[in-house]
Amino acid sequence: METMTGVCGLTCTECPAFIATRSGDAATLEVLAKTWSKEYNAQLTAEDCSCVGCHSATGPWMAHCAACEIRACGTENAVENCSECQHYACDKLAKFFEFVPEAKATLDRLVAES
């Protein structure tokens, strides 16, 4: 499978929710919902964890991704990911990078390659 980088720099194709959705693995989505509900103090269902990546025009998207302001901004600015944006790295990303430094590393690599 070709690597898919989300708008924010996360690698969608490495995400267990993406992999389980793509393979139709309902049991794994149930496990992810329980695990992430505890981890993030949220009430998630398997449906909330279903995701085909943020580049899909119709979803499904992981519960957070569906409401993600970074994803919405990338869509509005017609960029595949934030490395292509003239405002990289904006304040929205700076806050996100505090929690997910691997996304910054991915986007920085893509900026350097362009």
C-alpha cells in the first residue's frame, strides 16, 4: 500500500484505525474504541474509530479527524498536507506538534524534499 500522509503530517497508512477500516476488521475497531476511550477520557465507539484517511472527500473519518481544524484548513487551502502551505508551520500546527512531534518530522522532511 502506498504511504498516505494526512494533512497534519500523521501517516494515515500506519494508523491502526485506518488499517482496520480498510481491511474490514470490526474486532480491532472495537478494541481501539475501548483503548482510546480510556486513553483519551472519551466515549468512543468502533464507528468513531473508522477512518479511510483525511484525503477522502466523504469519510468515514476518525471522530477527531472529522472535526479537525487542521484538516479543514488544508481542504480549504487545497493542499495535500501542510508542507505545501505557504503558512507552514502555523499556530494550529505548532500546538499539534507539541503532542505529536513525529508529524512535525514528517512535514519538515516533505518541505525539505520540495
